Amino acid sequence: MATIKPFKALRPQAQFAKQVASRPYDVLSSAEAKVEAQGNPNSFLHITKSEIDLSENVDHYSVSVYEKAKENLSAFIKRDVLFRENKDCYYIYQLIMNGRTQTGLVAVSSVKDYEEGVIKKHEFTRPEKEQDRINHIKTSGAQTGNVFLAYRDVDELNTLIENWKKAKSPVYDFIADDEIQHTIWIVNDDKSIEQISNIFTEKVPATYIADGHHRAASAAKVKNALGDKATEASNFFLTTLFPAKQLHIMDYNRVVKDLNGLTKETFLEKIGDKFDVQSVGSEAYRPEELHQFGLYIDGTWYKLTAKPGTYTEDPIGILDITILQDSLLDPVLGIKDQRTDKRIDFVGGIRGLQELENRVKSGEMQLAFSLYPVTIDQLFDIADSGNVMPPKSTWFEPKLRDGLLTHLIYD
């Protein structure tokens, strides 16, 4: 069963919350982060993307970057922008995007659960991305990135959280520049804290990483690297847990640099072996159901429908990204590994299909694929089976903001 705990969050004074809150470090390039933090000394990007405060010539993974993050975090505390909670609490984090609400519980989850498979994974991690967060956590002493976990709904917990929201006033409530509303309540009542902990211990057999595989892996490796110096806090890592029914997975699309030496005509002929190919004109095509794909090439959109025999019914074989990989990307375009091949890139659904067209029209890429989103049930099935999804299969929105709740591993 899942083990979670309340914790003493490092968090902003209420008047600074909107200024501090920043988009996750891994959805912004350093250049984008520098622009976003410009003129805002309280942006948490000064901590999560601290290279923005150093020379452009500095290696983003150098020791000086992590030392700068530690220095900036200390400065935020000294300026009283951030302060530490005086008791262990749970936190309720509500996001509203385009009229749709999802509400999660912020807690720290057990590293042991992660290592023993109670917290289930569905993606491989990349060593260089892990090492970046390991260095950031060890040097700053803070888990600044939230791991987004999902669990199968428990009515008792849903009711408790909704009742708390109705009865209590939030500590933060603001609409960010991207129009997403962020609202946080503190659960500091001992009885309610115990009740929440017990619900997970008794009624939640597993949780699932929806977003944040590298953050979770890094937290576990930091704890193990500390050895005898490990603190009780380092045995846990920062998570926000959402009931499955509230989650929304968006499409995660692909753009490819070239046709692997083929002409457009030959390419379309070859993919016709595994897909029904239908031209739909200049209007962007968004797949309407599983096993449909959009293809954009040379100013025209095509609807691709996978033919029978291109997929199996097992949890991995039925995924659209598996179909695309095994029936098109590999045999036709020669892309063997999407994680390492520099000819392919990934575009999160939040950027829209126009971004796919833009990448192709710019000449940077030659073709683009739009995909139907993975379902939460597919994610659970794959994680339960012990398998992993192909890279960049899921894009969750809305995303949690960094800086509102941080977990310190050193007292």
C-alpha cells in the first residue's frame, strides 16, 4: 500500500505567490526561462534554472549553476520571500484550465515505495537528465520539482478534500499569465492529516507516475548517495497525487527532419502498405479516435488509419505511438530509437497543431504527425504490466507550478 506523509513546506508569503510561481524547469529552455523571469527577481526560475543569472557561456550543467541555485534559494529565504511551515501539513492544490478543474493532494511519497514498485513507472529515464536533478537536489538541499502521481479514485478521500475546500479559505489563489488558476489550501488539522494518511495506507495499493520520472529517480538516487548522512526527509520526495477521473492527457506529437532519402510520392506509397492514406487538404487534421494519425507534409494534411494487423491487443502493442514506430518511423524513415535519434523531435499538445505546421514551414522539419492521446487506463495497464511506454507518449495539462511548495531534505 502507498505511504505518504505531510511535510513542512518551504513556500512563498501570500503577497509573493504569483511572482514566485514558475512553470516547471523542464518545459522551458534556458533562453525562454531568462525571458520569462526578466524583471521579476522573485521568479522561482532563478532557482530551478539558475543559469539565467550567469554568463551565457557557462555550461548549464556546471557546478557553478547548482551553487547559484543554492545561493538564490538562500537569498529568497533571507528576503522573506519564502518561509518554512512550522508543522507538517498536507496541501490541496486545485488547477482550473479552460473551465475544467482538477484537484490534487500535495504530500511527500516514500522513496522505498518507488524502489519497490508501489509507485509505478511507465517511462525510461535518461542518465544525463537524472544527473542534472541529482546535482540540483544535493547542492541546494531542496526538491523543487513536483512529481505528478495518479491513483485510482477513492470516494472517501475525494469527499474529504472537497469538504475541506468548501470549509476553509485558501492560502493562495491567483490566475497565472497563461490563464490557469492556481489555488492552494493547507490541511493542518491533526485529525484530518491522520485520516488522509490512513486512507492511502489502507485503500491505495499503488500510485502511478504521470509526469516526473526523472525527478522521482533523482530523489531516490540522492537518498542512496547520502548513505549514512541520509536524513529522514531524504527518504521521501515531493509529489502531488491526483484521482484518475480528474486527469486530462493531451496528444504528444512528432516532427521529423527528412524523408530518409525518399521522395514524397515514394514515401506516401510506402506507408500505404500499413495505413489507409487520405488527403484532407490544408486544414490541420486532429485524430478522432485510436489508430488514426495526422500527417502534414508539403503544405497538405493527410489522415492515416492503421490497417488491421499493424497492432496487437497487449498494453504496448495497442498504443498508437507503437504502431507509428513499428509501421512507419522505423521501417520507412529509419528512426530506430526515438529517445536518441536527432532527426525526430516532440511537440506537446498544449502547443497545438499550428506548431507542427510552423516547424515544417520553417524548413527545420519536413513532416509532422499528430496523434490521438493515450488514455489514463492505457497508462495504468502498461505500468501494472511492468512495461514502459515509448518516449514522450503522454502530455498532461494543466501543469503544477514550481516554487509554491518545496520540500527540503536537509534540516
